[in-house]
Amino acid sequence: MKKNLLDILACPMCKNHPLELIEIKSKNDEIQEGAIYCTSCKRHFLIIEEIPVMLPDELRDKKQEDEFLKKNKDLLPEKIINQGKPWHL
């Protein structure tokens, strides 16, 4: 995901803008792995293989999300690991 894409992205659930970017792995201007966090509704959305996965709650892949959070638990802020919706309330 190009960093400047964050300038136009809004939360798919509450429509909040701007969103917070958490980078885990990046190269130049591309975010390869990370998360996007909505400060309004407290949801997080993963960035996997440069693709932001910004799906509504009912379409999210819980297994993929849990694996990503477990793998990156030391690199992500507590607000995503412990408080991010919908899986970790």
C-alpha cells in the first residue's frame, strides 16, 4: 500500500477520516505489512502483502486476523492487540 493512500481512506464502518497507520514492514513508499487504526470506532484493518484489508466485520477472516496479530504482537500497539474490534474486545 502506498503511504499516500491513507490520505483518501476512511473507515468502512463509521466513515471516520483520517486513519492512523501502524507500519510493521515497509520499503521506500510502500507499506508491506502493518495495520490501519480507526480512532473513532477503535477498529483495526490489516495490511498484508501491500494490500489494505478493509472489510466490514461480518466479512473479516478471523483466522487470518488472529494469525497476523499473534505473529506481530510485539510490533503492534496494545490498542490493536488487546482492544481492536471485533475480535479482541
